[in-house]
Amino acid sequence: MASEVRAVRLTSSPLKGHSDAGSSPTVTVGGITYQLPFEDLLPALADDDLKALRDDIRDRGIVVPIIVDEHHNVIDGANRLRIAAELGIRNLPVDIRPGLSHPEKEELAEDLNLHRRHLTREQLRALIRRRLQRHPERSNRQIAQAVGADDHTVAAIRRHLQTTAEIPQLPKTIGRDGRARTTSPA
């Protein structure tokens, strides 16, 4: 799907399909309003990285498609979308991912952006906490590999979440290989 850039408008609007009563910024490009519900999920790009991205898009255009759901919620590519609009780029490659639940979109947004960001220790711990809350059945090693952390860090966060009853104490977890393994008592 290609879109012609006619105008850019940044506003706030309610998140569609999200239980929170919050709002997310929007960008209107070529008559289509894109919502940015995951913009604050991970830290913003550093100024130098944003400048390098802008320079690259100016030179080569948008190479990596902007990933959206069927309601034009941007899952990945908010910076590319804004930069394209600022530069007046007319053709935007868009990859539409229909049928994903909000947690699936959030996890995809994290996965696609995680390795482009420099996270502080606390930001990484918050990411691990979200993953464990979403998928307590996944093993510590599986989560650790996905987010680029140590499995001992994941285990410590899991123990804390279990003791505060934020996640269940499961007798087994599922590894990357799909096999269930007995967990150690907390």
C-alpha cells in the first residue's frame, strides 16, 4: 500500500480497541490518520540516531515498511512515518498486520524496536516484567534471549512477581523448543 503525503497533523486521540482510557498521538499522511499507541513503549531514539535515520531516508527513501494494523495503528515505524512526512516523501511502504490482539501488537512493537534502543537497567527490567506478566508460561531463558538479558535477571524478576501474586507460580514453563519443564520451587 503506498500513500501520498499531503499533510501532517499531530494530535491525540483515544486508542481503539484498548481498555485504557488514555490517548495516543496521531500523524496524518496523505489523508490517512495513523495512531501511535506504542510510541512510549521503549525510549525514544537518541538525537544522533534520529538525525542519521532522517539523513538515510532523505538519501534512500523509506526502505523498511511501516507496520500497521487494520485500523492504522502504527506497530513499527513511527519515526520513519514522521520523517517521511517532514521530508514530503510521497510513497510510503506499509505492511498491514490484521487480526492481532493488543498484547500481540505490543510484543511485536517491542521485538522490532528492542535492539535499536539502548535501554537502562530499569527499562530492561520493566520490559522483562511486561513479558512475564503477558507470558508467565515462558521459560526464563526464552524471555532472556528475546529481550537480550541474562536468565538470572529474568528469574529474579519472576520470583518477585510470584511473591507479590502479579503472576501465577506455575509448576512448569515452556522452553524455546516447545517442551514443558518442571520449575524449581520459589
